[in-house]
Amino acid sequence: TSLALPTIYVLVVRRSTYFTQHVETSTSRTENVGGKDEGTPKSQGDTQQATLQAWCHIWPSFCAVAVLYSTTLALWPVIPGSACVALPAATGEDSTLQSWWYDLILFSFNLGDFLGKSAQSSLKIWALSLSPRSQLLLAIARAIVFAPLILMSSAPQLYDPSIARWIAWISVFLLGLSNGWLSSVSFMRAPKVLPAGSSNVVAEQASSLMVLGLFLGLSIGSFLGYALGQTVLVGSLGVCFGSST
């Protein structure tokens, strides 16, 4: 559903007669007040050309956002939230921890995500200096680092729950921190990679492409998380280290 809505908008709504006659015409009249033309497209071909021009400059940022959110939704919250954090014969305190574990996983990720998006000084510096290709490389490296950390501490769990729960909790927190920081940098940096003097239409299409990358990542990540839980990890979720059941 998340991917279908922007696709319908781009492929159906933007090509409809109503949109062309009323929305684009109204925008063109507003921007041409005073005899200035800001580059509003006069045909569907112009829009497609602007989209292609924007794509040539921001595709690494597009891919970075898609990889970023695909990784996040594939690894969180179901896999670490279902992890065994207390042995069956554990104390009452550990049993309480197990019952609250999913909520703690949700809280730790969102706390990290909030802190990542709130690091104003860091975001401002790196949004100017971190190139789109570097963003993509960081997004891929992030997936390579966090996938084994979260999987080995959750499903299949490869070490004692008393250790695994700390690794899972810290990994989820850092997953959220990196998600908030890198996604903010990618969205802030994307408009800056367009050539100087680019029209408003190209900038608009660049923004639309970034949003499409976000929805694409959310859709792919949600599907991967569901598929992993129903196939590869179906017998490992919630199973403690050393347990045969």
C-alpha cells in the first residue's frame, strides 16, 4: 500500500486531464506573475525530462534511502523484539524483562532515531560534505554490520540470553541512531547536488523521487521482515540459545 500510493500519483494523477488543466495551469499562472517563468512544464514530456534530469544527480541518495529503510524494517522490530532474553528457568525479574522486551525494543529504536535526527550541528556539517555516493556506501555498510549483530543475538540466537539481550538492545539503539542521522543527511543533501540554476521543476521532481525512495525502502523492508519471519527464521524466533525447541 505504501508503494502503491506514490506510484498511482506519479503514473495516474499526474497524467490526468484534470491535473494538467487545473493544477499545472494554475501553478504556471502564479509563477509567471511579473513576466517571470520559473520553468513549469508545459507537457508531460517536459515533466519526464525533468524527472530524468533529477534522477541523474540524486540516484545515489535515492538508493541510499531505499537501502536504509529496507534494512531497518527487515531487522526491526519483530526479530529483536521476539528474542529470548531470559532462560525458561529464570527468576521473576527476568520473566518481567521478557514480557516488556518488545516495548523496550520499540522505545530504544525510536529514542535512537530521535537523537539521530536531532543532531543539528552534525547534520548541518555532513549534509554539506557527505556526497550521495558516500551516503549509499554508508547505507550498505550499515546493513552489513547490523544484520549479523541483530540476527545472531535474536534468531538464531548464538550465545547466552544474558549476553544476547545487551547486544540486541545496543544494536537496535544504534540502528535507530544511524537511521535517523543518515536519512536526514540524505534528504538534506539531495537538493544540493542539483546543478546551480536548475529549474523549480527539476527540484520538485528530485523531492518526489526521494519520497518514492523512502516508500520503496519501507515496502521492501516490511516484506523482507515478514518473509524472514515466515520462512528462514520461523523456527528460531523466541528460541533461547541451547534450546532444542
